[in-house]
Amino acid sequence: MEQNIDFHLKEALVHLETALNQSVRDILENDSAKKEIGSKWEHFLGEFIGQVRDKGKKSRINLLSFITFPRIR
């Protein structure tokens, strides 16, 4: 049985939290790692937003339009 959307989003959050914690730890241990880690996050976020846009163009459904950004905390 295919997992539902909630499952995948929760799993993604677990992985993102791990990556965030590792990023903070690495920078605290080595301040010169900021640029490399920042680049990794920039690449990840760019890829994610790019995928959302590409899926939106292909499906004609803009998932970002369903999100009320002021509610995000």
C-alpha cells in the first residue's frame, strides 16, 4: 500500500531536522564551514522550489498558491 501524503511530509521533516542539526553542529565546530553549508541549503531549497514549479507547470496545479504564507510560523 502506498504511504499517504502526511506520512511522506512527516518523514521529510524528520530528515530536514537532522540536516539542520548537523548543519548547526558543523558550523559550531568549524566556523569556516558556513559557506559550504549555506551552499548546500541554497542548492536544496532551489531544487525543491524548482520541482514545485515544474510540477505546477506540467499539471497546471500551483501547490504554492494553496499556502497562506503569513500563517507559516
